[in-house]
Amino acid sequence: MEILNIEGAEDTPKIILDKGNGIFEISGRSLPEDCAEFYKPVLEWIRSYSGDSNASTDFVFNLEYFNTASSKLILDILSALNDVKGTTVFWHYQEDDEDMMEAGEEYRDLVEMPFELKSY
């Protein structure tokens, strides 16, 4: 399975989905002009991966900020991950960032998989 590697920019997150090395991470800021188009390859990759996934998948979200349009796509990603057996989500946030902590708590309540919040 090909690695999906999207370099981050000022308004888009860095995304690396690497089955072979077990690296699954979205990090940075998410404010793309067209969220649906930006995240389309991510959703397609996860759907493909769900049919032939690793025994366990640790998916890391390490976002500094995301806009309202991105929040819907993050939920879509989490919903797609619900179909991947053995997935654990790690939601990283800065210790003093209550908004990101609360966002993680809300997402955790909406999915049915292990979901850990970690401050740094």
C-alpha cells in the first residue's frame, strides 16, 4: 500500500499515513479552502487500509488549530477509522489549550474505539 504523505503548510496539516512503518498522523493547522477536497485522499486511503489493516493502528491527531469545516472532516476520518479493527486514537494537545482538549473529549464521545487524550 502506498504511503500518503502530504507536506503541511500554513493553512494545511502535515499528514502521513504509512502502513509499512505503522505511522498514522495528522498534525499542524487545518484551515484548507476546500476541506472536502483536501481530505478526500485521506478518507480514500483509510477506506482502502481498512480492508487490509495492520493488527493494530495508533492514529495520532496533533492539531494546533482547525476550523469548523475541518471539524466535520475530522469526524469523517474518525468514522472511517471506526471500521479499522485494532485502532487507537491519540489526541495530542498543548497542556494549556482547553479548546483542543474539549474537542478531543467531544470526538471521543462520538466514536466507539479506544481514544486517548494526551497533553504536552
